[in-house]
Amino acid sequence: MTIVRTLLAGLLASGCASLDHFDSGPDGARLMALSAAPAPAGAQALCARAPRECAAETPAEAPDPLALFRSLAQHEAAPAIAAPRQPARARLDGARARLLGEVNRMVNARIDPASDEEVYGQPDYWTAPTLRAGDSSQEGAKGAVRGDCEDYALAKRAILIAQGWPVEALSIAVAMGARGLHVALVAHTDSGDLVLDSEAARPLRLQETRYTWLMMQTGADLGAWRTVRVQRQSVV
């Protein structure tokens, strides 16, 4: 049984009853798509192994996220000439808020943090959770699956899609944090963007995080990426 099926069974059994405090509140900050960018190297390799997760063609050259971070630190990114397609915004009601909280909590509890070097002997290896079945090298303490930040994000994405969350309202996003590059899942809602982070016990509003957001993919294609900027909602 895959990690996704295991977590999905637990989610259905729990009825999404437990959730850390979350206030839907007014509109929050949002990630806005800008210019097209090559997918991260790990995402490109995933697309090569599992083409059904991506478009037929993926960029041949991986971006340099550190160079992108330095560029963004020096000046604001110029808006794209052609308006890019933005993520869909799912309506955030009580049931969906509970779902986000439960999925975030369960995946964070089910995966033991471990680097790609420890698990795969490679510096950057992305894998869809459904490809994990039968691979004992990924098992950690008490049968938990080992993985790093993008494994958490991919698992949460797969479970939310299976539970009916619109795929066009989900993004795998890359950011710069205090300890370097980081990957998290972003759920786009009509109340602002919520970050399902491997390092947070509950979904965080975008403005609650301390990351510099660099790029994201949106929708079903894990090979289609864009640079981003944060749009902060003005208080009236």
C-alpha cells in the first residue's frame, strides 16, 4: 500500500475532525505567476521518469535558484509582457479548512525528515508518493516513510487531489528560507494563499511565512513553472 493510500485511509477514518486553530479571516497575500521558468532539476527528473505527471516537453536546462534569489533581493521582478495565467482560487469554507489542516498534520507526522542524499544518494531527487510502494530504503522509524521537503509537498498534493481539491488551485513552490532552498505546497483560496509546510503544524497564511518565494508550478503539470511575486492585499 502506498503512503498516499495509507494516509487517505487515515484521513477518511478521522473524518477530518481535528484541526489546529485557523481563522479564514479576510483576504490574505497571494503568489502571482510571472514569467516562465525552467523546472527545478529534481522536477525535471521526475517528469522524465513519470511523464504522465508533466507535459511532453520540459525545459532542458535547470534554473539557478540562488542566482534568482540574489536578483530578487536587489530589485523587484519586472512584470511579464503577456499576462500569465494565474492559479485558480478554491472557495475556503469550514470543511476545506479542516481538510487542509488534517492533511498537513497527517503527512508531517507520517514522514520522517531525511535528505535526498541519505535516502537516494543524490543531492536533489523528487518522487511522486505513488512511486514509493515496495521500496524499503525509504522506510524510517516505526515504518514511517523518509523524505525531505518536496516529498511532503508531493504527498499533500496527491491526497488533496484525491479528496477533490481542484488541482488548478494547488502549487508546488520553491522558496529561500533561513537554511537555504525549501519546497512547500501552496493552496490557493479565495481568502488568500495557505502554505502547507513540512516545518509547520498548521497551514500558514502566506504572510505568516518568512520565506522569499522564487517560483511555483500550478495545476496538473509538474513540469510547468513560473517565477512569482507576492501580492499583498491592501487593508481598507
